[in-house]
Amino acid sequence: MNFEFFIAKRIISAKEYKNSVSAPIIKIAIVSIAIGFITMVISIATGVGLQKKIHEKVSAFNGDIIISNFDTNFSNDSQNPISKEQDFYPEFTSVKGIKHIQATASKGGIIRTETDFEGVVIKGVGKDYDWQFFQDILVEGNLPDYFSDLNEEILISEYLVNRLHLKLGDKVTTYFLRKDSSKPPRSRGFVIAGIYNSGFQEFDDKFVIADIRHIQKLNKWNENEIGSFELFVDDFNNIDTIGNQVYEETGSFLDSQTVKDKYYSIFKWLELFDFNIILIIGIMILVAGINMITALLVLILERTQMIGVLKALGSEDKSVRKIFLYNAIYLIGKGLFWGNLIGIGLLMIQKYFKVITLDPSIYYVTKAPVYMSLTYVLFLNLGTLVLCLLMLLIPSFLISKIAPVKAIRFE
């Protein structure tokens, strides 16, 4: 045990230290660090959690990257078909970072009941469709089976079921307009096999999942013609780079668009969370640092005689500064301990018990999402400790101004 650490430990454990004039100020500094850390860890966990949850939902309904015919306007209605017989299907081997590709087709329609009607988008999917997202948000019934013969099963949102006063197992008649408006609409009868609730009302109020073969028949396409390909990437942070590579590899007759471009306003809004998180972290560390500076100055002034004695015995200013910095590390560590305990505890309560709810029309989720990662928690602890210590280096130089002759005196 080195000399500075030994003295710092004796100061911390001393009874008069806990009953000194500086005790209330020290407690305030510890509380400020704890509150600051709680605020920071919650802002990161909820901010990043909301970003991930929203882009996960948007991608589930659209894919991370959409490939379609160049003549298509990227609407929710597949207009011009493309062939499934592509070099990149069923695996996009020429571009790294793509984990899955699936064929889809969409067509706008109107669900009509005896008392109500609602405009919807029938999204046709096939055997290659990834059902993981809908498996997680399924609230009633089962996922449709499109692996065998053509069937009438559909997956519909809880929002539409409530709006149209439907229930599981009901037969739903959907009407589709023809290009020739003089002809009556075509109709298809579907059966509700499952009900989902994504909490994303912008999608829940229109998307109905059905067998892609229905869309092919309605559009008079053959079995190899589809509306678009949906690609999913391993790391969403690289979507722009991968999107550019996909565009280069798809050929001149196909176009590609990332989900960030398609829903530009949503993802631009999500980017604001990064700025807010950085701002909160900066303010909290500044407040905690200022409180620690105040506490350190009071400690130094309270221990002026001790500083004078140590200097008279031959201790250098650097050595004496270390004593108080060790003391500061202890106080910061104590604040971080309580900050971690309370902050992570609150996040765990929210993650597993969903206490805080949000308005889905504003935030696109019904419950405040939480993203927990050991990496960012460790970096946040380390960053807070280092930045607070750096801020304390300046007031610690006050020790060099204390002269032993003036400091060692008896009242």
C-alpha cells in the first residue's frame, strides 16, 4: 500500500471526517453523482431502446432494403412485377452483411363488413418469409401457413379487428379495384388465423398479411413474378453502406431503397435522440463535476494543517494532491455505486414489468423500451470517473499555494 493511499484511507475512515463541516457538502456531491448517473443511464437505455424498437418495427413491415422494379414508385401497391429468378436470390452473396432476403407483393384493398369498411394493404408473403417479428407480437391465434397449398388465412392487426368489429376465425371479404374503373371490383374471401399488435399504429391500421399467391392471381402474374424483394442486414448501423452496394449490384432494370430513405422523417426524428442523449450526459457530468470541485476545495481547506505538516515532513505537492484525489475517487465511486444500483434497478423494473406507457401515435410504441448493454454501462462509469477526476485536477493545485509555515499553527 503506497503512502498517499494509506493517508487517504485513514482520512475516509476517521470519525471526525464523518462529523466535520464538509460532511453535508460531501453528501451533496455523492448524491449529485448518483442522480447524474441515474439520469444518464436511463436516457441512454430508453433513447437507444426506442431507436432500436422503432427501426425494428419499420424494418419488419418493409425490410431494411427494398428492391423493386425501376418503374415502381415505392408505394404500398406492387404495380410492375419483377422475376424471382435473380442472381442474388435466395442469397445475396455478392454483398456482405445481408442475413436474409424474402419475396413479397402488396395490393391495396377495402375490407367490407355489414356495418363498416376500412382501406388496407394486403401484403403477400411466401415460404421464405421471416415470421420472427410477428411471432413476438402475436396476441391471438396462430401464424398463417403458406408452405403448402394456397389458403385463405390472414394475419390482421388488433387495431383493424377492433375497428371492423371482427374476431378470430371470422371470414373477411376484401374488394380490389380494377385498372378499368368501368368494371366492378374483384373480391377475395379471407379467414382470420391470427391477430397481431405491433404498437405502431401507422402500420397496424393498414397492413394485412396474406399468401402472395393471392396477389399474383389478382394481378394476373405467374408464380415467378413478385412485387419486391426485402433484404435484412446484420448490422443496421451499416445500412447506408450496404444499401449503396446493393444498388450497384442489382442491375440497371432494378431499383433499391433503404428503409431510412423510405421513412426519412421517422429516422430523422430518431437521430435527434443522439443529440439529446449527448446533451444530457454533458450537463450531468458538468453538474457532478462542479459539486465534486466544491467538495474537494472544502476538504483541502479543512485539512490545511495536515497539508502543512505533510509538506514540512518532506512530502511534495504532487504527493499531497494524490491523497485528495484518492479521496475524490472514493466519493465518486460511492456515488457511482448508488447510481448503478438505483438506475439499473429502475431500468430492470421497466424492462420486465412495463410500468411506463407511451402514446403510440407519438412514439410508435406502447411501452417505454429499454436497451441494456454491459459495454455502455462500463464506459459510462469509466467516463464519469475520468472526466470528474480531470475536472478536479485544477482545484487540486490549490495545495501548492499552501505554505507550511502559515498552515502549521495552533489557535
